[in-house]
Amino acid sequence: MPQNIYDTPGFFTNYSKLLRSREGLKGAPEWPRLQSFLPDLGGARVLDLGCGFGWYSRWMHDYGAVEVRAVDLSENMLGQARLMTDAGQYRGVTFERADLDGSDAQLQQLLPAADNGTLDVVFSALALHYLENLPRLVAHVHRVLRPGGVFVFSVEHPIFTAPSAPGVVEIPAPPQSGTHTAAPQTRRVWPLDSYQSEGLRVTNWLADGVRKQHRTVATYVNMLIDAGFELTGFNEWYPTGAELEAHPEWANEHKNETIKPTFLLVRATKKEPAVDKL
């Protein structure tokens, strides 16, 4: 079982103070671009992996999904999601606890053979980078999607997960040609190291000792291809100047995102079966 950091009191308290926790989709700056990857949800059957407070699950129900099965490892997250979800209004949304990093047998129990080829959308927001055995989960996701169904997810960008000491630093800036100034000039950069060294990263984010899994962009892409998906949407999210101007409240929480991409947004489509030509 992966680290269940969201059920530790200090971490959960700090997480609950984040803008995205307090304001939901309005506080998730990457949401408009991730939303654009979703198909028409009218009548859809959806699986939400790592559902958190249930913001995305409720939105998908509001926009036509008839069934949203929302899964998370954290009892704290699920408790908050149930508290925020009116059972009468969201009769098609269910919340359950499961380990997405479990064995084949556990994932088969979560997604039984009866689900094969029945789901229209599998969705996950900022959860998959915690999983060590992600290829195994991706294979099961492919199994339960119908042909033409989509797997839409976001993860922390590999440039964000790779460094041994993530953080923006200031370094001397080279003098620009034709300028003369006595004051030393600096520029802000995101140092990148250990990018090709995949695996466990332990960081201090909202609490000490948070465990995440670093993978390169190529590994994410090839994982999907190997499972039988076709890559149909891809975005390395960072806020544009226009977005920052439109959302001055992002100034503190997202001030470093213009230096490097923060999130990787992906849509993978299960291929339709080949039709033999006569």
C-alpha cells in the first residue's frame, strides 16, 4: 500500500487550506485545459481515481454522467467528499475506499470482469504520481473502458518531480549585449537534475517526508501506448500571461509556474477494434 499521507492530521489540515481545496475547480488553474480533454458526458459511466473531495465527480454528474464511481485511499478525503455531496442531488455518485497501487487481484476486485468494456471515461486528477505500480493500473483502466472511451488524467510534471531539491533559485544573469550597469543582475531558474533516474522521491510539501514517484514524459507516453491506448490529448500546463492577469489571486500560489511547466495533462483513447476491409 502506498503512503497514505492524506490521513495524517498535519498534512490534511494544510491540504485543506489550499485554494483548490477551498474553492474546488475554480481554485484549480489547470482545470479549463483538462476539462477540454473530456468528451460529452451525457449518459456517461465514469470512474474517478483518487477523487479527493469529490469536486470533479460532482461536476461530471452535473454535466450529464449517469454514474460516477469515485475512489480514494484516504478516509479523510472520502469523509470530506461525502460531507460535501448531497445524496439526493447526486444519486449517481458513489464514494469508496480502495488502494490503486494494489495487486492484480485487488484491482480485479475493484474492477471486476463484469466492468470490462463498459466505462466511457476514467478520470484522475493529481493522484497517479503517488503510485509505484502505475503500469498495472493503466492496464486495468484499458480493460474496463469501452472502445473509444477515454482516460483523462493530470500528474505533476516530470520536471517538477525530478529534482533532488525542487525549488526556484536565483543565479547571476549574463550581461546583455550593449548594456552597462553596475548593479548585479539575477534571474530565477528551476534547477533540474536526476531527470532520467526514475523512482521514489521524498519531498517536504505541506508536511515532511511526502513520497512520490518520478517518471519521465517518455515513460508516461510509452506506458499508455504499451497498454493499447492512442494519445489524443497532451498539454504541459503553465499559466499564460493572460490567465495570470485575469486571476490576480494566483500571484502567490502560482508565481513560479511561468518558469517551468507544473502539470502534465493527458487524454488517452482506447482504440476502436480494427475492421477488416473486404
